[in-house]
Amino acid sequence: MTAALKSAVIGTGVISKQHLSFLQESELANIVGVCDLSPAAASYAANTFGAAAAYTSYTEMLEKAKPDVVHILTPPKTHFPIATDCLQAGSHVICEKPVAPSYSEFKDLWQVSQACDRILIEDHNYRFNSPVRAIKNWVEDGTLGDIQDVEIRIALNLRGGGRYADKNLPSPSHKMPAGVIHDFITHLSYLLLEFLPDIDFNRISAAWSNHAKDDLFKYDDLDALIIGVGGTHGRLRFSCYTAPDCFSITVRGNKGYAETDLFQPYLRCVKPRSGGQQLSPLVNHFVNGWSLMSASARNFKNKVMQKTPYEGLHYLLGQTYQAVSAGQTPPINFNDMARTSQLVEALLAEKNRL
Ligand SMILES: NC(=O)c1ccc[n+]([C@@H]2O[C@H](COP(=O)([O-])OP(=O)(O)OC[C@H]3O[C@@H](n4cnc5c(N)ncnc54)[C@H](O)[C@@H]3O)[C@@H](O)[C@H]2O)c1
């Protein structure tokens, strides 16, 4: 039996529920502290998830609780200084995206992690959702052939209500360089890189628009074209206007294509079937129709059980804790984070704007 790692959480807002429920259930973790600037939020999280203590100062928590692993779940602009302090205090860091505001600051933070001999991980949770892992397997085993075209699309009616639409208490995301879309752009980027790893950073065009032209939203639409080194195509879309909400991924190769929607998970794979060229379209319809029906039943059950699209986060945290406990390589490495950060930067660069 491996001894449980001492875990702590900084920031007990919306996403902390996912990290804390993982920690509460995992045999590899023991929650030694939670911290939030709000004492009420910190003690609520401590009571709900069984943490040993609640703090309002993370430096005090680092000193007293001496965590092996810290989850940084605060707003993006705080990640860099907090992660630096945690690494220097001797803790491994799992940080919510974006881990740093720029590629160069990411590299600085990585240097700190290396100098302190600690793990630094940016949360790339959707890479680990089961439909994404299934499509990845089809890419790796050659089912889809050579990958030519990848499209990742998020449609969210953020203007329709909720915290991003609140004018009286504006979300801190509005202040980020890409406004609220910045909160989602890391997901779009690491997912594209998962299927199109060789991106030519000099062939990127991004159209950022604000359809409503109001004061709150900087942008409400992103349409980006990314050309791969061998001429492959990637497209990233974020839209507050198209309906219904979706998080769709389509990966097309020269043998077939696969698609999913992470908000209503299903898997569709269109490829040559054993019936030959004539019967393949029919067999594809039959097989995919059946998998859509099973997905509907599964998604209905998930709705009733109040399951969220965060299954990938739980998987990633499980893999990370196993790696840290066994002294092995974590599931997200320098290259994953560096290229994601470079792609985010390229999408924002003035020279690449349409
Ligand atoms: N991976 C995902 O799918 C996903 C989903 C949602 C949010 N996020 C990311 O998680 C992070 C947090 O997002 P959220 O939606 O939970 O935000 P939130 O605003 O709900 O919560 C942030 C919390 O951090 C606390 N905080 C701020 N500064 C602090 C400090 N110095 N010390 C202690 N506590 C501090 C705030 O009081 C607040 O309770 C962001 O980086 C966001 O992009 C990721």
C-alpha cells in the first residue's frame, strides 16, 4: 500500500468541487487543507469534503500543512505567483488552466519546477474524457488513416445568463486579453494539438469578433484556421450565438472520420466497413445509429445522476496521483503545456488576426 499524499486546494470556487470530490474519494490523497480568501467559502469546502483545516492565507497553509500536492484553482492572473510559492515550498503543483499568462512566463515557471524538482501540471482535462481517448486510439491504430483535418467547436450561450453575463458583478475573465473566450481557449488549443501535433505557428489566422458590440464582452466569437506542417488543417471555433450548446470534436483522416460532443457524449466513426464500398455507408448508418441510441440512454442516466463532463478531470487526477506516488512521469509533460501555450499566444497575436 502506498501512503496517501498530503493534498491541499487553493481557491474553493466553481471548479474546486470536481478536484475536491476526487480527493475525497481517492485512497491516494488526504486533504490536509483548503484555502480561499473568503473564510466562509474555505470552511464550507473543508466541511463538505472533509479537509483537515480551512485557511484564508495560502502561505500559512503551505507552512502549517506542508502539502505534497497543491491544486491551484484560483483566477488565472493569480496562478503564476501562487504556483511559484507552492513549488518553492516543496509541493507538486496541479494548476488550473491557463497555468501562466504567456509562453515565456510558462517557461519561467517550468524552470522553477525543475529547480525545485517538483511536478508542474496544467489541467488539460478534456484530453482525458473517454470519447477523446477513444478517438485518439482510432488515430493511433490507423483506423482513420493519416489525419488531415480537425475541428473543435464550443458553442455556449454565455450572454443568455449566468456569471459571464452578470454586469453588476463582472467575471474576472472579461479582463483577460481574449475576454471570456480566454477561459476556454486552452481547452480548444490542447485538444487541437492532441490530434494535429505538428502545427506551423506561422500559418495561423484568427478572426475575433464581438457581434453584440457591448461593453461587457470583449469578444463573443472566435474562428481560427491553423495549418499543420504537412498542409493539414485545423479549425477552432467558439461561438456565443450558434445553438444548441455543444463541445464538438471532428477528426478526419484519409480513411475515415470520427466525431463526438463532450457535452452530450456519443461516438460516431465513419470508415470503410467489411461490406465493401457499396454497403459501407449503410453499415456505418446502422452501427452509428445504434451507438447514438445507446449514448442517449447513457446520457439520460448521467443527467439523472447529475454527472458532468468532468470525467476526464477525475481520470487525469487519478493518473497524476498514481504517477506522483510511484515517482513516475505524469500524464501531461513539458511539450504538451509549452505547445498549448504557444498556440494560445499565436491565436491572440495581432499579426495573425483577420
Ligand atoms: N478545467 C476546466 O474545465 C475548468 C472549468 C472551470 C474553471 N476552470 C479554471 O479554474 C480556475 C478557477 O475558476 P473558477 O470558475 O473555479 O473560479 P471561481 O471564481 O468560482 O473561484 C475562484 C476562487 O479563488 C479564490 N481566490 C482568489 N484568489 C485567491 C487567493 N490568492 N488565495 C485563495 N483563494 C483565492 C476566490 O475567492 C474564489 O473563491 C480558473 O483558472 C478557470 O479558468 C477550469
